[in-house]
Amino acid sequence: MKELIVSQSAGFCFGVSRSVKLAEETLKRNEKPVYSLGELIHNDAVVEKLRQEGLIVAHSAQEIPPESCVVIRSHGVAETEYEILAAKNCEIVDATCPKVKKIHEIVSEASNNGRKPVIIGTKEHPEVAAICGWCENAEVFADAKELEDWFNLSEENRRTPLTVVFQTTQTQSKLEEIKNILKKECTNCNIFDTICCATSIRQNDAKALSQSCGAMVVIGAKHSANSVHLAEICRECCDKVQFVSSAEELDLSAFDGIQTIGITAGASTPAWIIKEVKQTMNDELKIEETTAPEEKIEGTVPEAEMSFDQMLEESIKTIYNGDTVKCIVAAITPTEISVDLGTKHSGYIPVTEFTDDTDVPIDQLVKIGDTIEAVVVRVNDVEGTVMLSKKRLEAAKSWVILEEAVEKGTILEGVVTEENKGGVVVTIKGIRVFVPASQSGVAKDGDMGELMKKKVRLKITEVNRGRRRVVGSIRAVSKDERRERSDKIWADIEVGKHFKGTVKSLTGYGVFVDIGGIDGMIHVSELSWSRVKQPGDVMSVGDSVDVYIISFDKENHKISLGYKDPNGNPWEKFMNTYKVGDVVNVKIVKLMPFGAFAELMPGVDGLVHISQISNRRIGKPEEVLSVGEAVDVKITAVDTEKHKISLSIRALLEPEKAAEGEQDKAVAQESALVYEVSSTGEATGVAPEAEETKPE
């Protein structure tokens, strides 16, 4: 069974609807002739219908008699035409599309400021001709190639300050091509995306529909730019496309063997022509409607029962400040989101009225084609625009959520947006929640600015909707979460277990680390296998560190932590590397009256007793050695229990007298292993027994 699908965005846009409505109202209230300066819209059927009602088409202001009533077409006219009509004392009914009117303002201002207006569009099109009539020395280009060729004509063109606008019916793909050329070629360029949002929606819908249908019917006038673009887009995705202006032009035989047929229509195509084409296809092809029926809205008349006037009235319905509306995203810029309201107005939502999360690009939060709900903030009937806010609508709903959060103790999430003397302000779904400094979770005299722009979790403690006052506590959530984490750690704690922690504070004897709800201490001796003068040499407050449990006391809630890697024990490395009798090149690190301490490897020192420094008698070690000097030594003894190492330089020297060597042998033995070492294996000083071995 064949299926017929009609695009939801097919037909009149708000600008065309507004023009037709103004013309009909003007005809009804005027007994004298009413003129249209140019064809009101690009649709012969509508133009003929209005002619029968009394609208006379004039092609220039000179043709119009003085003191006549004149309706300006939706495409607009040049500024000089207004001046001629004003000089003839004519009544002017301006039906120019507000979107086109905005382009007139842009190019006029650019021209007055010495910038060259550039218009991307069809030069012969009435809309483009009218735009050119509001500025001087404008350049019109049909596509990116023409613009690129113009830049290649002279270097001066590249340096010329440009203001670029687009015919409202252009495609987004062409806009992107133009942007790329301008970015590459022009050094001073202002680009305005003036493509009508309704056009973008219609084109996107047509593309999606043509991708899923075996054939497409595009309804519109052959001289209508937006209808022509629709046909081009459909042909890119579908092999069988018919571009017709009425039901009489349909070639029904072309649909043989096609199961799914799509219908779309240009912005100047009235609803009754779309209905006529659809009805003809239904009758001749025996198609049953299989598309889902539209949602019935109370107080509206089904489309099938509407007259043309009713359909037109529905398309230009009025909206008011405070209304909640559903709209479709048509275009996205860094500063605002353009939306289609389905009315005569052009809607937009400033980014500041859409989200508080300014760190995320807006095009990641919303996509073209999305349906969103927003509240009407301001209606401008003169410009035909409506400003909306998604944040304010969410804020209204949020009051209920906040009131429930107080009763239930619910934890909410928001972003810190302000800082003041008394605390910080957290924004939750558009509502400002005050968090006193004492409830911010920041230490007394701490910097609350560290919370700015951060997401936080908090509990709501007070809500007064009448005074629009909300108070919350970050600390309450932190306290509860810390208690939960603490209980979990104590339940699972065991010696050797590793944790990821944060350094909270430093003392002379160690470092306190938060391991997720509990503070533990790393003693200075556990910070490194190397010599540490003070904890600040190894860590800083705020550092993220990996630690492990050395011991714990559940009753007194005390935990001792380790930081140095057990596998990096320098004594173990020494024992696995050297043995008694080995010759090692060492560095002298300390001189004492009884000898010199030398570093065999980081964290391991040995003693060269004064009697083992030279093969002659010396009074002080510094007579032969100096700190930092590198010398070769022989390992003469190792105490594995006390981690002591005795070294000898003398053993490597040629003895001057064999007898003298024998005489000193006993002294060397007595001088071995007579110094104290730290728990890390580093020499710290002389042992008491060293006094007995000091030379005379």
C-alpha cells in the first residue's frame, strides 16, 4: 500500500502569512483602489486571488496615482520607492518580511560606515534588488565561486572592509562555503547569518523526508527562490522529484512502483494548494493516509475542516508575554538560538537565557531540529520578534523541586556563580541559592573564590518563594558524604592497603593526608628513602598522593601511613649489588674528627675511619679529603643487622712499610662499624665505641 507523507513545515512562512493577511485587511477597509508594489508573494494563485479581491499590481512607484493606498510586497522595495510614495502622499502598508527588513538595516548601516555590502543571493530576485536599494556599491554573488573570483581580481578587494548578508532563502551549506572563502581571503569582514530560520527548518525537513521516500513532490512557483532550493535539496537525496505549482502539473504515472511519496512546499505556497495536490494524489493513486494524526489542541479546527482564511489565521496567531510555548530550533550562533514558533513572529533565545553552563559550547547542549519549551519574555510586534527564556521556565518549575527538597532532605546539584562577603551563590535550574560562608565547606579565612564556576552538591535548608529567598548548605552534604566514606574505610581497613589521598597539612614531624573521609599521618621518616630535611621538600598542601596503611588504631581513630615505595629500600638494593671486598667509587658527604662518611648509593652511607683514609698517619680527615670529592674505596665490613658499612681507602694504596701495615691492621679492625645510622641506612654520627678507636 502506498504511503503519502506531508512535511510538517510545508507552506507559508510567517513573513508570507503576514503579507497576505495585511493585504486582505487593507482591501476590506479601503473603498479606494489598493495597489501592491510588485507581486505581493511568489505564488501566481495567491496573487490572482488577491487581484480578484481588488489588489492592483504595480511594478514601480511611478505607476501609482497620488494619495493611493499601497501595500509593500513581502520581499521589500528600495528606499527610493518609499520616498516617491511619500512625495505622492500615499498611504503605505508595509508588508515587508521583518527578516528582510532587518537586512535593509544591516546594509544601510554598513554603507553609512564606509563598508562594502556583499549580498549572497540571486541578483534578479526582488528581495536582493530591494536590499541593494538600501545601500551603495553593493556586490551580489550567487555562490562561493563568484565570490572567490572577485577576490582574485585585485589585492584591494581582499583589503576592503566587507559586511556580508544572505538572501533569506539561501541554504546553510552555501553559507558555510561562503564563510570558508571569507575566512581565507578577507582581512576585515562582518558576516550576518540572515537566512530565515523557517527556511532552515523547511530545508532540513525536506532533506530528511527525501532520504526516506522513493519520490518527492515539491510545490511552489518556479520563480520562488526558496521553492527552487527545496527542489535542489530533494534531488540530492532522491532520484524522482516533481517540482509543480499546482495539482494540474502532476505526472501521476511517474509514481508507479513507488511505495512512499513525500510532499513539501515553498514558503509562498498556501495551505489550500498543498491540500489540493494531496487530495488529487489520494484520489488518483488510491493512497490511504498512513501518517500519524497531529495532536488535537483544544479550541482548534482540524486542517481538513479549515478554510484558507482559517488556516491563515492559525498560522499568524498572537502570543503574549508570559506564555509557555513549544518551539523548534532553527539556527544556533554563539550568542543566541533562533527558533520557529509557528507564528508570524521570529523567536530567539539568548544563550544567557538558555543555560548557566557557559563552559560548554551551546551547540553541544542543543541541536537544530530539537523541540524545546520556553516562556515568552518580550514580544516586539514592530520588528516581528519574540525573546524567550528556557531558564526562566525551568526556574518556575524549580521552585516546586526546591520546596520538596527541604521537606525530603534531597541533595541537589548546582553551579557556583557569585561570591560575596557572606558566602556564595549557587544557581540551580535558574534559581539563586545563597550558601553562607559557614556552610560553604571552605575553612575559616579560606578563599571562597576557589568554588567559582564549580559544580557543587548541597542541601536546601530554607525556601521562601514570596521573598524569592533560598538558603542551602554545601557543608551538610560534605559532612554526610565524609561520614559515609569514613565508615566505609574503617570497615575495610587493613595493613598494606593503598589509598589515593590529598595532603591536608604539613608539620615538622610529618604530613597529614585525607584518604577519603579520614586523616592519616605520614611520618617524616616514611616520606623518602633519601635524607629529608623537612616535609615541604617532598609534598605540598593539596597534592594528590598514593599512600598505604602501615598501622591503625580503630579505637582512637589513628592511622599511620607510608609513602615511600617498599621496593625502593636502598639497603636492599645495596645488599643485592655489593659485598665485602668490592671496590666502589663513592662521594664524600660528611667529615667528622674520627673519619669521613661516603655515599655508596642514594640512601646508603659508609664510614671511612680516619685510620683508613691514608697509609700515613693524619690528624684530621680534611687534610686528605673534602666534601663532594669522589674517591675509590674498598668495602671492608658490613653489619646487616645494624645496617653499618666500613670502608677503606688505605686498603687500595701501596703500603710504605709492610711492618706499618701490620701494625695498623689491629686498629683498622677496631675502627670498623663504630658509627650510628638512621633507620634508612644513612650515617648520623659516631657510636660510643668510636671513642675507643680514635687514634692518639
